[in-house]
Amino acid sequence: MTEPAPHMTPEQFRQHGHEVVDWIADYWTRIGSLPVRSTVAPGDVRAALPTAPPEQGEPFADVLGDLDRVVVPGLTHWQHPGFFGYFPANTSGPSVLGDLVSAGLGVQGMSWVTSPAATELEQHVLDWFADLLGLPASFRSTSTGGGVVQDSSSGGNLVALLAALHRSSGGGTVRRGVEPDRATVYVSAETHSSMEKAVRIAGLGSDAVRIVEVDGDLAMNPGALAARMERDVARGYTPVLVCATVGTTSTTAVDPLAAIGPICQKHGAWLHVDAAYAGVSAVVPELRGLQDGVEWADSYTTDAHKWLLTGFDATLFWVADRAALTGALAILPEYLRNAATDAGAVVDYRDWQVPLGRRFRALKLWFVLRWYGAEGLRAHIRGSVALAQELAGWAEADDRFDVLTPHPLSLVCLTPRWPAGVDADVATMTLLERLNDGGEVFLTHSTVRGSVVLRVAVGAPTTTRAHVERLWALLRENHDWLAADFAEQAAERAREAAARAEEQSRIAAERAAAEAAAAQQPASDAEPAAEAPATVSAEIGVPVEAPATQDETAAQAAAQEQLPPA
């Protein structure tokens, strides 16, 4: 008889669920005492795991124990108050609880009929966010477009391109596929790499990508965009999509949407706005001006899982014309047919994304919004921006650092100054590694105009002014230590060079003296006597027996002397 599976009962789940929540709360309490970046070496985590899976179930306490023994040492702690790398990847209590409820419900939200609440709550929450961010009316579910939660802005960029190709081809891509030799896609050198990846996935290939020049602030140059599009159209190409960025990854540069939009409209190109990091800042009215011209956008993406206190994955994606999106992605096999879908009365989110299945992601967004409220979210954004601007002010007043401008949000890019003769990029990367190895903070870098810069991204919920002050102190202390070390190395090299020069001068003087002495010696002294019976040592002036005489006997020597002259 087959033994039943050892399912966790509701009461066991209640007990162990409390233990897990306690563990997470304890982790959040002690996270500041842990090194931000993991210190394990490659393979350490796997070496701590058994080679074979367990044959029998194990006590839940053992699983929790291995979280501390195996998992935590191998984590880089993104919720740490000293985490200033990449962009923030916020989570929060209400987000975690919303995810827990979603996991506990275990529903599939691929179609309206599979869980009507999953679809309609998502529609409603995305409409709320469209209002909070000041997005155009066409992005509302009650208009021609609507919003959906995607897995990432990388995925959002891909579906935007697929919708653009569908519209550009009049639906032809569904039947015939893409025309890679005709379609063109426009980005800047600062556009996120996921856009080029989307171009490859869509079947266009990287040759379809046009890289538009940027201005002095690293934002896309509208004049250069217009010129490139004009040239391509004249050569028979079809501009399909322009990806404009609000808050580029390296520096948070902002492409001028108001100037780019009319250019896209003139050529029939889809304008996609990638605001993955910076878009959520528009919940703060005074920051909304960064995306002036967003009304020109055909699609828009921003990540609540970066800076808006919602755990990954929670990308908010809107489209102005949902028919182009669903036209590119919809497919209806018989096993998914139902009366509500056939009547056209509902939205089936499976047609708004690449995968079929989808989690109930809207729950955590709903939890976050209801816990914080709009004002709580604004307070978080404002607080991060204020800390970043204060750091920028300190650096601008310090002769050891330059600040890359502009820096309108919570990212500050710093260029350390180094003594003449020091390789600045090597020195900056050395400074970065010293900071990260110390364990108190974690930063990342980028390259701007060919030079390495340090990126400081403020945004973790636990980061306070004291943590930013500590970061600033560490930046200065480590810069000073390295600058002093570089100066000592330079001084040592100078001492070694001086010693070499002195030695070369001494050798040259001795050689000159020897040559002068040889020139003054009489010619008779210069030639040794022919009858000299032995070689004279040049070093000490002592007669030395020649090798041929070393083995002669006295008799042989006398016989040699009696020989007649030759």
C-alpha cells in the first residue's frame, strides 16, 4: 500500500509560518550588523549542501537552521542600510505579507475566468498608479490602453517592441514574421542593454539598432535622432520604435520626451519610455517634470520593485493602445476558450505578456498602497532624494571628488581626484574594492565618457542620514589612505630613479677617467716586452704563469732556453 504524502497540515503551517515570520523579522533586525556583500568564494555554498537530496522529510527546524548556516553567508544583503549599489531593490513588510497571501492562495491569473479578482484588482491598482504618476488618460483601463504587471522592465521592453512591430507591419508579423532588413530601432548609448536584447529576441538582430548621439548631460539628442531617422527613411528603412529613457542606468540622465515625441509621430515610430528606476519618482509632484512629454508615449514601464517598497517582481507597464499589444501576443487554443473571453467582455492578461501563466502580483502592490498610502510613498522617495542631494553637496565642496551632474534623484556619481601620474581608473576601482571589502557599504561603478565613476544609489528603506554620513567618511578615509599610498609609491620610485641615475653617473665618470688615463700613457709603456716570460695580471700587477709553462720541468725549461733563435 502506498504511503500518503506528508503534507503540511494547516496547524503545522500556522506553527512554522510564525517561525518563518519571526526569522524574517530577526533578519531585518540584525541585517545592519552583517557584511553587505557576501564573502564566500565560488563553490562554497554548494560545498555546504549534501550531494544527494533527502530520501525522507526533515524537521522544519533543520531547514531554518540551514538558512543561517548555508544561505545567509552566501547573500549580498540588498535591504542593508549600507547597500548603495546598482539601484535599490526594495521590499517591505506589507509587500512580503502580500506575497505570502498570493502564494497561499496559489491561483493562476492567466485569464479573467481563472480568477476574476486577480485580473480586476490588477486593473484597478494599475489605474491607481497611473493617476499617482500623472500618466496620460489613454493608459487607463477605461480608455484605449491599460496597465499590467510584468516580470521586469526587460520583459516590458520586449513586449513593447513586439507591439510596435505588429503595428508597423499592419499585423503582418503574426503571419510572416519580422523583416529584419527593413526595420530600425533607435536607442542612445545610455539605453539599457535589455532593449538590444529585445531586438535580438524579436528576430531583428543587432544590425537593426541605431545608436543616437547624446548631449552634454548624456541624454538623447533629438536633432541627432531626427537626422538618423530621415537618413534611414530615405534609404528605404522603416523606423519601428524609439526607446527613450527617464533615468538611465549609469547616471539617471533623462531623455527629452517632449522633443522626441513629435519626431516619432512624424515617422510613425512607436515611442517606448523606459523609466524602470526613475518612473516611480513621479508620485512626488515636484519631480514629475522630469517626464514632461510622456503624453507622446505609446508604452511606458517602471519598476515598483526598485524604489517603491515592493518586492521583486513588480514592473508596472502601460500601453496607450492595447489592441497592438494583444494583437502581437494573443493566441487562443480551444482549451482556454470560455464564455467571458468569447464575449469580449473581459481582459485576459495572458495576452499582455510572453508567458501564459501568471502569479497574483497585484496583491503585494495593493498591500503596499494600503499600508503606506500615497503620502507614505512620497515620503520614502523624498527622503532618498534628500539624502542623495546632501551627499552630492558634501562631495562638491570637497577637493578630493568631482560630482557628475545633473543628479536630480537619488543616484550620485562621483569621480575621485588622484595625484598626477596615477592611473585614475585603476585607482578608482581600487577604492571601490576597498570600500566593498570593508563590509559596511556596497557600491558599484560605471564608465562615463571613458572614465570610471562610483555610483551611489540611495533608497533602501533602512538607510538613514547616519548611514550616508558613514559612507561619506569611508569614501574620504579610503581616498586619503590610497592617495598617501600612491604618493609613497611615487616617492619610492623617485628615490630608486635617483639612485639609478647616481650610479649611472658614477660609472660614466669612472669610464671617462680610465679613458683619459689611457690616452696619456706613453706608447712604449703600452706594448708589453716580447721576452716577458709570464702574463701580468691587469688587476693586481702580479706575474702569473702562462698555462703553457705550468707543467714544465726545470730540465725542459733549460732545454728551451738553449734552442737557437728562429
